[in-house]
Amino acid sequence: MAGFAAVFYSEPAVLGLLGNVVSAFLLCLQNFAVAQSGLRPRGAEDILAGVHLVLIGGFVQLLAGFLAFRKYDHLGGAAFLTFSALWSSYGATRIVSAAYPSPQNTTLPAGNGSHLLPLGAAQLSASQSAVAGLVAYISISFVLCFCSATVNYIMPFIFGALALALVFEAVALFCQWALVVSGAIELVIVTCGLYGAVALLLKGITQRYVLPGFGHPLFNVLLLGSAQKSSSKAIGEEKKKNTKYAEPMALGNICDTVSPFIFAFYFFGYVKTFCVGAVWISIISSCQLLSSFYSYLRGDAYHTTKFGVHSLYWLVMSWEEFILTAFLGLPRAQESRLGMFGGWFFLATACTLFLMSTHKDTLEMLQNASFVILTTAFIHQIPLPGAQPLLGTACSLCTALSLYATFASLINSIGEKALIPVGAQAVSSSALQTALVALKALLTSTKELPGGTGAAVPDALFYICNGLAAASAIQGGLGDPGRQQLSIPSVLIPGAVGQLYVCRIQAWGGRRFGSVLPFCYAAFWAAWAWLRLAASSFNVVLLCVTLAMELLSICFLLFTLESLPLPFETVVLSIFSILCFYGATASLANCMFGKDLLMMGPPLFTAGSSKKDTQDPPPCVCPQSHCTSGLRTIAELLNTGAVCGVPTDTVYALAASCKHPQAIEKVYRIKDRPQEKPICIFISNLDQLRAAAPPISPLLWEFMENVYPGGIGCIIQKGEWLKKLGVGAGYSRVGTQDSIMIRVPDLTVLVHLIDMTGPLAITSANPSGEVDSTHHDMVISRLGHKLEGVLCDGESDEVVASTVVNCTKIDESGITIVREGCIPAGKVMQIFERVKNRVL
């Protein structure tokens, strides 16, 4: 799926809206039936309703969320995955309440982490326990409603109606009169959702907006504020623009809003059992793993690690509380928890995330600080007075910060500017790197050790999962069955589930051997947990971890023979946890900054050096883009009439000088491109176009000012002015007889090249009809034998070509989207409307 362009995914919002429509209609019918008969659904009826909500509201919207993320739809991806979790959780609650209609009373022991709830509190049923999750999703729905108003007219009504429906669904758990109000609001969801689905379906079929409601926002997102100069990107954290996948930060923050809110309800004593809470948190934590996965696809090591750790944390704590309340309920539970040490590794990891966020914005630091407070409060060995209110307060703080972060990340992603303030950096990126280098020097003393092999994005999670499992497996004694049961989730979830997730993303990234190690470790920890409760290395740190795992295998064998010396196992597990903590810290720091800031050790073996020496030479000249000599080489080839492959701000392209018409003809032959398909030209800046003095209206000039440089190409009227631009003899070979597409790329390397050669005739570097080339290796392997040179710049920023806009009649009838590419058509139309309102 990664190879397809975002435009190929049409309109995934149709699926998402229909999922909401069917789910709301099902609840509407059931609510009206209960209001009329006075009998709530029970048994098989409730189970069937729950299954329908899970399958339709859950899985259908899950698919819509996947496709929306791939289509670079920030709001749609976050909203549909959020509502997928909502409907799945609500459906699962129906199933649980039907399976366990009369929950048993459970008295919890007092103390930190195993909290005695108020004895006078009323016992809520399984369905009523869902009120915590519903209230959390109500706040999220209102945020999504407001944010969607900056995109179109229809989504705010749907999301707003969903929020109101959830309000009365929560009230209906205790008061039957609210069922009628909820049913009426759900009819509004059905009506608006059906209209929206039809409108988007017609838009996907006709490639234009047939019905009103989409394409224009209720209000411009830029009205929310001007760009914050203190944002991290403005200060110096610059990254390549990545439009292959939507930004997953909003989804991750949504998950960090829901999970602690449910915990806060529990710690403040509103519910006594955590069965329903564990289900809701498990589902939303799965969405947080998806946000970690999409961060990985965007090459973001920090958020991959952060959201992965948070997901594991919520899963471990929720299932620990579930085991405590559903199966144990023993007065000795707190004594059992005193011998569990997994919380310390969570605290160390939270501190590491806080340290790595010091060069990000203030809001990110505050979120990590609240997570440090929460993990500290959860440590069972710290005797904190009033632990239950403290934990509830810590969870409430996490919820509030995450809710604001959700709003800020959504608005800033939609506007592609820091419109909502998130604070300045506490420490510059260079200062943090200098501190880590100093730490490396301290650890390595005066001896200079060879550098490591470099850290990949998921490496930190690999070490964290192993470290958590090892720290959680440390036992204060072997004769406590309560402790053994409570340690199941803290060993099994990071050790098996977390490792399988790491294995999956390692395989996705093409690291064939890299996926074997986490898979083997997952099997080990799963076997360890199951028995207790019912070889090559890349670097020195990984070698030490592997050796420690071998010692753990010995412990495993000794335990089966009932001859395990407990101190030996404790020492091995402690060493393993320390190694994993260091490996996680070093991997995260090295991957975030792309340098060996903390020592991982050199590779123990090097393979393939002889093979590299005997590789066949490339079929053409292949200089590197970061070298001035490389640019000069390609420029000289182009100026002599050669055809070369060059990087652009979208995908790789074939370039020919407009001064050499025979070179442009050669481009057609190389690609097998039909002669009736025109070729566009690239210029380095808009000032070149002004110097040629084309007959362009003020509206078109203003529109070009707003879209250049970037991934939008404008088709304008052709004329003799092109020769003043430097097109020269290639005038008749570019564009059509009456029009020409001109683009100004947003890539420094290509702009410098154009300055050396003059305007270039450009077309995508792929055989006609095949997928675009997204790496210079693809250009060399497919077309290298036909080219004189390829300028090598690594992986392209996009997987799809530019968006083409017909501006020949901009003053009479506006613009027309000829081809939707990396810039969505809706965004192009928003820019045009803003420009038109300002000029006219």
C-alpha cells in the first residue's frame, strides 16, 4: 500500500460517514424501542447490537481512518480512528453487560496503587461503568466538531451531533427519558451523514464538488491566530515536509486524553471494578499504537517511541487493575504489589522522554512532565499518603494537557502553521546534542571507540519492551500467587505484544533480520509468562542484551527443574533492565538527531565488503546532490543537450534544457511518451517570470505568489514572452500550442541547477504509464541505460507528482484542477478563494 499515491485513495470519508450513519441508526432504533416498551435489551439482543457496533462503527471506520491517513487528511484520519474506537468500545460494553448482568461487589485494599474505594459508593452496572469513557469522548467530539469547521460545512454538524448524542447516551444510562432525546439527535447524525457521504461520493466520481457543503470551510483556520514565532520549527528544528501520511500527533493526544480520564473516574471512586475500563482503554490504546506506527512511517523516532510507550503503559496498568478488581480483591494485594518493580522502568523511560522533549515546545515538555508525575504515583514502593486522590489528580492533569494538545495539533496541522500557541523551546537542539556528546565522552573516558552502526526508528521501543518485561519479571519471592497473577500484564504486554509490534515495523522497514530478534524475544517472554503464571549481534549493547537473555534462558530452565536461585535471577533481570534502558536512551537520541551521540559500540562483524568492491558500475554518471561538483556535472551535461534524471520537491523527473529541442524530443523517446502529452517547464523563481513580462492579470500574479514555490503547477497562456524567459529553440517542444505549465520547485538543489542551466523541460522519471520514481535507484535501474546522468538525492519527499491547475481563464471562471497530486484539491481551492477575496 505504501507505493500508491494519496490521490488513488479517492474519498475515504464516505466509508467513515456511513459507519457513523449505520451505528447511529442502530442506536436510534434501539433507544426508541426501549423508550416505548420500558424494557432495556438483554442477552442475545444486547450482544447482537454490540457486535454490529463493533463491526460497522468500529472496523468500517478503522478502514476509513487508514485511508484518510494515507490521503494526508489530518482531521479525517484522527476523527475516524477515534470514532472507530468509540463505537468498538460501546459495542464491547453491550457485549460485556449482556454476559455479566449482575457484577459482584469487590472490596479493594487500601494503599498506593491498590485503592480502597468508598464503601458507601453505589455499585455501577457494567453498562453504567461506561459513563467515564462516554464523557471522555464527548470532550473529544466537541474538539473535532470545532476543528472540522475549518475544513467544510457538513462535518461540524455530524461531529457536533455525535457529541450531543453521547451526552444523552450517558444520561440515559441512569435516566430513561434521555433515550428519546438521544434517538432524535441520532436521526440528525443519520441525515447529515447520508448527505455528506453522497456529496463526497459524487465528488470522488466526478472529481468536482457537485453538492454544496464541502470545499469551503465555515471559517478560515487562519482567523484563529497568526503563526507563533516561538514554535519549535521556527527556532531551528527543521524537517523535510512529509505528505506521504497525515500527522498522527492529534490521534496520539486523543488517546492520551481518553485513557487517563477513565483512570481518573476509577481512582476518584466512581467505579469499583475495572472490567469495562480495561476494555475501553485496550481499544483506545490500540489506536495509540497506530499513531506510533504512522509516526514511524513518517520517520519520527520521538513520537514513535512516545506513543508506543504510552500505549504499553495504559495497557499494563488497565489490565493490572482488572486482575486486581475482577479476580483478586485480596487484603494482601498491596503487600503483593510491593514486590513488583516494573513501575520503576516506566518512570525511567518517562524521564528519558522528558529529557528528549526539552528541545521541543513547552506543551510537549508539560505533557511529559505530567507523565513523569503519573508514573511516580503508580510506583508501589513509594508510600504516598492519599494515593488514590493523587493518582486521580495526576490523571486529570494528563487529560487536560492532552486535550489542549489535541486541539493545538489538529488546528496547526490543518493550517500548516503554529496558529495555536504551544510554547517555546526550553533548550535548543544543538545544546541538547552537545550535552549528549558530553555524556558520551564521560562514558567512554579518554578512549575513542569506533562509532555504532546507527540507530533505526523502532530500536528504542525494542529495548524499552525488553527492559519493561525484565523489570516486571523481578520477583521478591516465589510463593506469592497474587503477585504472580498481577505481573502477567506487565510482563506479557511489553514482552510479547510490544515486541510483536516492533517486529512488524522492523519488517515493514525492510530490515529482514531485524524483525527476527524481537520475534524471538516475544516468544521468550510469552513462554516465561505462560510457565510462571499458568544469534548474531549488530553492536556491543545488543550483544550484551542478547547475552543477558541467554542467562535468562538458563533461569528459565532452572525454574522448570525447581532449582532456581532467586538472587541469581534477580541480578540477571536487573542487569537486563539496565542494559535495555541504556539501549533505549541511546537509540532514541541517536535516531532523533541522526548522529552517534551515545555509544552503542562498533559492529562486531562486517559483511559484504568484497561484494561492494565487485558491484557493477552504474550505467550513467551518478553524482551526489550535496556536492557542488555533482551539480556542475549535471549542469554541463544538460547544457550540451543531454537528458538527466533529477530530484524535485515531489518525485524524480527527467530534465532537458529548453535550449536544445532535440533533447526534449529524446525525453519523449526515453519514456515512450505520447507526443500529444505536453511537457512543462521549471524556473527557479517568480522574478524570472516577471522579467519576461507575460500578459498576466493581477489575480493570477497573486495566486502564483501564494503557490510558488511548491508542488502546484499553473497552466497559463503561451506567448512570445517565453523566449525572453530563456526557453529559446525549445519553444515549440514545450506545452501545447496555446498554453504552458510553469512550476517553481521548492527544492534548493534543483533551484541551483536551474540557475546554472536556465529553464528546464521536466516530466516524471518513469516509463509512460508506470508508477513514479521515488528514489534515484529507481531512476537508474529503470531508465539509467538511456540517460547521460542522474543527480542522486536519496528518497523523494513525496510519492506522487505535483497538482496541476488550469489558470488560463482565472479571471472569467476561476481555476480548474487538471490533476490532483501531492497538494489536495480542497487546499488549492481554499488558497484561490482567499486570494480572490483579497484581490477583488
